Amino acid sequence: MSAVYAVIMAGGSGTRFWPLSRAKTPKQVISMLGNKSLLQETVARLKGLIPNERIFIATNRHQKKVIAPQLPELSDNNYLIEPSARNTAPSIGLAAMHIKRIDPEGIMVILPSDHLVHNVEGFQKTVKVAVEAARKHDALVTFGIPPTRPETGYGYMQFSPGSPDLPETVHRVKTFAEKPNKATALRFISSGDFYWNSGIFIWKASRILAEFEEHLPDQSHQLELIEKSYGSPNYLRSLVTRYRRIRSISIDYGVMEVTKTPILMVEGNFGWSDVGSWDELYRQYTPGTDGNVIIGEGTTLDSKNCFVYSHDKMTALIGLENMLIVNTPNALLICPLDKAQNVKQIVEKIRAEGKEKYL
Amino acid sequence: MSAVYAVIMAGGSGTRFWPLSRAKTPKQVISMLGNKSLLQETVARLKGLIPNERIFIATNRHQKKVIAPQLPELSDNNYLIEPSARNTAPSIGLAAMHIKRIDPEGIMVILPSDHLVHNVEGFQKTVKVAVEAARKHDALVTFGIPPTRPETGYGYMQFSPGSPDLPETVHRVKTFAEKPNKATALRFISSGDFYWNSGIFIWKASRILAEFEEHLPDQSHQLELIEKSYGSPNYLRSLVTRYRRIRSISIDYGVMEVTKTPILMVEGNFGWSDVGSWDELYRQYTPGTDGNVIIGEGTTLDSKNCFVYSHDKMTALIGLENMLIVNTPNALLICPLDKAQNVKQIVEKIRAEGKEKYL
């Protein structure tokens, strides 16, 4: 029977959690909740499901330096190093080539490295259902998260509920919908047949490579040239030069939204969050009666629904509402929680001011 | 001719500038504006007007430890140590006793240690006018500041403008008015005959001691007993025990508002501020076009009229208005500027929580 491989996508370098996350220490490698980093949690979540030798970390050589010390249970063989950043499709293609080479029937479980899962047992059960569906139907399988609010920051998937040839929690996907506006999001969640796209994908390596051939022929061609040089003294040079030539594209745009192959969605009821914003991180905590969440030492007066993330000093709030305060050794951010998406802009501003040392 | 002595009141320990000011480093000894502390500025402001040997710092022994290193030009003889905190009247009484002892005709210029004066030349000219008025009329003389806004945090003095026997800038005070509400403050400033009470007083030592005898007989009695023991081995013990028995009272309540002796007010046009709140400190700066004042390193996005006081890190503001941010090595305060008067309450709260190390 074909084996199951995990591909953890750990090359991202967002700015949404500045000043907690930094250029050299992106979100997935910092401890946002608890002691482990989100990446460490992602790896730990696979324990008993996928053995370490079948876990691959897709990242770049810079981030590997930060990641490797966090994952002492893994070795160099566990890393798939991308020579340049080309978004998710090329990265998944490279991983699929690698897995197909070692196991022609191998099944890939593609996992973001910076998401949160509260119920690990439920997560593992869902992976097993998804792997079974990918194996049996040679389908593209995704995890759909039942939405709990009209979130405008996520993509959605519309599905046809139930099918006699599928398990109870597996459905056929009808359409992918990009991040909606508020009205559309409200319509989506009241319809009941739109789930959040978790960015978790399960399929045979051979299946996704066939999709590349059909829908991303240029990318596929470059990947095949890389593959051909594998084992030769030219390999690394070929990888670097050819990968750089590949056009950046996400797996959603490149494959999921255009494929004719059946896409199956497994219901993911395991307390998922993409922890994609300060706002979302705040929601992961249980606030006091005043709605304040204070990580570190703090005190408040006439303040509610504030989120303080500060480790090195006493933080005192007076008369604030819905405010985010992030205090790190060399930078302090203060921003209404509902404007936290503008953190990207302030990061750009600091960069433009030539103060990269704070980024 | 009688000599002029300065008595600088430096015993205060307010909490309005927490977390910048602390229990052990009150407002007058910290550098709020520029490099010098407000107390250093107060002493420097007397240069050329009153020689060092006639400057007295009224404080307590704890604060003297912080003050003395800031004023290397002064010696122990310049300090009048209060054994306990008894508000301004007893402190002024003790200083008056001391000055009368060394100079029966001595004139006292009583100055708060934590005020700001932008025009030192104007200040010195005003002191000279006031000293002359105190000498000639044996009056109680105050400095009245022409109000620039309907401030509710100051006391006011109503005066009768002009008098043939007085210089142009000297007026007779009719009434003292405590901190008014907004409507009353508006009425005061539109009337034109209400000036701010600066807390600066000028009079003969003998004059104020006569006032004590009449209006504060208990205090006067204790002060006389202290005075009688001066030079004896008992002096220090007498000072400590008798001063402790003196009832706390301010010079305004105890003398100014009840005396029948003429009170004269000299117009103080020298760019005065009591720097009594964060709000008022903010007003001392010239903000950028967006109204933001950032002391330290900072950057803003969609923010206006904010005041950042932070020295050790980059402060980034997004979407804030009229916000005060004070960042010190072990404490951070965030508060709307117009609620900065509640800082006292948060200090009480931190104390109640047993976290004195932050105070």
C-alpha cells in the first residue's frame, strides 16, 4: 500500500504579526500560543500518523537556519530547500517530484506551518479520511472548515452535500470562492454549503504532477528538467537556475480553480485557525469579563476588549477599547484591533524610512 | 536694604506623570523637556537674580538624596529638610523662620520646583517688580498668569485692574477661586479680570509669620517652639516631634483665602506652565502637521494628535487619535490624552495589586 508523506510549507515570511514576527523570525517559528512555535506544533501534530522520515519541510535556506534548531528530531533529509520564493504551486510541484521519486504511489499531505489546531485527535482522523479518499478516488482532496463567522480574510469552498459513494464527512467541491466582501461572506455562511478553505491538501504525488502537466505546463516543464538532472553533479545548479525561471503562482489559482478532476472536501472539525491576524490570535484566548487579554503583566482601568502582548514590562491601560498593544524588546505597536490588517502598511513605511533594523 | 531669598518647594511626590515619574524620582527631578530637570531649571532661572547662598531647597531627606547630585553648586546649608510632609503652609512657615533668623528684613520668593518658564528674562523682571511691591507695601504678593484657555486644573485669582499707587503690571487681588468647572472657567477667562494662580509667592518673612500668628495660630505655636530650640542640642528632636504635630494645610487655604492683608498680583508674562499633566506637557511641544509629538523613535499611520514619550524602542501607531503613550524601561502606559488625569487611579490600582516595584 502507498505510503503517506507530509509536506509542511514553511517558507512564508509575512508581516502581519510585526513586531512579534520579524523578517528573520516569521510567524511559524515564533511561540504565539504556548511554548512551542506553530511549526513545532504542526510537526508534533503528526506524531503517530506520519513517521519523521516521511515529513518534509519545504522552506528556503535562510529560514532553515532558524527552523532546524526547533526540530532536532529531523535531519537534512527532511528539508526541501526552495532556491527562490515562487508561491505554493511550484513548491508543491517540487515536493511532488521528490516524493514520486522515492515512492511512485506516495500520497502527500500538504500542511501550512503556521496554523493552529486545537483537537489533534480530530485532525488525525480527518487526515486518515482524506488520505483514504485521495487513494480510492485519485482525487484532489481539501479540508473544509465549517465557518463560525462571516470572515472576509479566508477563501471559501462551495460543496454538494453528501454522496452515496463517499463517507459522511466527505463532499464534492463545486466552486472555489476567493476572499469575499462582508455581504457575500454573510450569504456564504447562511447558505450552509460554503466552508472555509484551510489550505490543507491531500493527493497522490502522481495526481498533482498530472495536474501540473495539464494546467501549468511551463512550470511542469521546468520541474521535469530539474528532475532529470537529479543525481548528476549539475543538479544543484539546475535546481537554482530552473526554479528561478518558474512563474510564481498559488496552487489555488494554478490548479484548484481550473481543474476538471474531482475535488473532494473533508469536513475539518478540529478547532482550526489560520491565526492570520492579531485579531484572530486574540480570539484564541478566553478573555476576562472585561474582554481584555493580557499576555505578560498588565493592569487596566475603564478598558475593554483589548489585547496586550507584552513580555518585558508592566502595561497599564486607561480608557481603551478594542486596542491592540504589542510590545517587543525594540518595537512597540499600538493599533485598534480591527485595523490590525494595516500592520503590513506600517512595516512598509518603516522599510521606506530605512529603518530595517526594526523589521 | 533687605535681601531676597528663594525658597524652592521640592518635596512633592505626585503620581500624575507615572510611569515617567516614580515614587523615588518625582516630576521635579526628571528631565521632561530638554536635558535639565525642572528643578535644575528652576535654580538656573535665578542666576544673576539671587545668589546661591540665598537659595533654599525645601524638601525631605529622601528626596534630598536624589536632588543634591543634581545641584552640585549648592551645599547642605541650602537645604531646609522637612521631617514630615505637611503641605505648603508649614513648609513655608519653617522657611520663613529660618530666613527671619538670618535676616529679620528678608524677603522670600517662594517657587514651585516643577514649573516651566520659557522667558527667563521676563521671569526675573517680574520677580523684581514683585519684590519691590512686597517691600514697599509689606503685602502678600503673587504671580498671576494671563489665562490662555479655560483650564479647570488651576486656581484663579480675580483682581481689580490698575491702581494709581501701583506699577502698571501690579493689581490688587479681590478673590481666590479654586479649580473651577468648565463653564465657570469660561466665564473667568471671558471676564478678563481672572488670572491663573501660579503658586509663586513673594513676601517678607516677617509678614508671613505675622499671618501665621493670626490665621494659623496652632501651626505658628509649634513653629515658635521649634525656633526656640534652635542652636540647642535638642533642636533636631524638637523639629521632628513638633513638625509632625503640625496640621497639614496649604498656604492658599491657610492664609491667602482668609487674610485681610492686601494681596497684590504681578502679571506674569513669561511663558509659564505648571506642566501639571501629560496633556499640558504635550502642549509644550510644537507638533507636526498631523499633531503628533513623538519623543524618541516612532512612525505613524492614520494617526493624529498623539503624544509618544518613549526612549528605548521604535513606536508604531496605526489609526490612533489623541492618544498618550509613555514607554519606560519597566512600564508602559497607554491612555487617551484627555483621560491622562486618571493616571493617579491606575497608580493606586497598581499599588493595591501589590506591585509597588512599578511605582
